Amino acid sequence: MSDDRNTLVPLNVAVLTVSDTRTETTDRSGQTLVERLTAAGHRLADKRIVVDDVYRIRAQVAAWIADPAVQVILTTGGTGFTGRDSTPEAVRVLLDKPIEGFGELFRQLSFKDVGSSTIQSRCLGGLANATVVFCLPGSTGACRTAWDGILLEQLDSRHKPCNFANLVIPERGTHG
């Protein structure tokens, strides 16, 4: 692979929708992420929907973390405070290094749209086994905010001064 730092390196991205009610037909937030990641030049590695169950979420995310073909995992849903919201609890234990600033920046950006309700977002990000993982709220608006305001740049290997893409590209392995 060429190390041309001016060319986007497409990443393999898996998308997981966490919901007790959504189907492929009604999964607007997952579809929003798929549309945005492919429009940005990345590849959809897999897409699944699982019920909001900590062990089912954890099993799917762990399987993708263990799969060397998956470089990025995006989850949508299950990050709130209702009784069955369990995505952070499912994923946090799988992370080798949390990305502390992801949730902070997301809430700052989403404050413009939802005001103080953004405080109820328990979105998170982290690195696990050379795979970057981001857990987003389940609304299409939140997925747009996270993608457009953070992930588009951070998953672009050309973004300076640093990005997460270059951490998961085997040939690079450093901030670029």
C-alpha cells in the first residue's frame, strides 16, 4: 500500500444498532451512519441490529474487535438512562484505552440542538485491539452530529495534526 498521506485510506467500518424495536426497514440511525461512512469513502464491513441486552451487545462488539478486517465499530442506541439502555456497560469493559474527549466534544456539539438534554448522553469512544469504537445515541440527529462534527475528520487518514484512522491502519500505526 502506498504511504501517500494526501490520499484517503478507506477504513472497514461495522455498524451496530442497539434497539428492542428497530428492524432493517425502520433503522434510520444505522442507515444514516452507513450513508455517511460510504459517502466519505469508507467501506461497510458489516451491519447488525441487536436487542438492548448487555451480553448480546458485548458479544457482537467483541467479535468485531477480534476480527482483523474490522477497523472501526460504530454503535447507535442504548446510551441513555432508561432501564434497558446498556451499551456503555457492554462496551466499556472491552476498551483498552478510552477516548475521554469523545463524549465531552459530542455533548458540546449536541448542546446546540438539544440543550441541556445532552447531559443524558452516555456516548463513549475507545481503542481496543487496534480497533476504534464509538458508541452513539440512537437518534438520527445524534448520529449526524457525531459523524459530521467529529468522526468525519477523525476517521480521515489525511486529517492533521492527528486522527484515529492512522492508529488502525496497520502500515501507519502512529498519529499522522
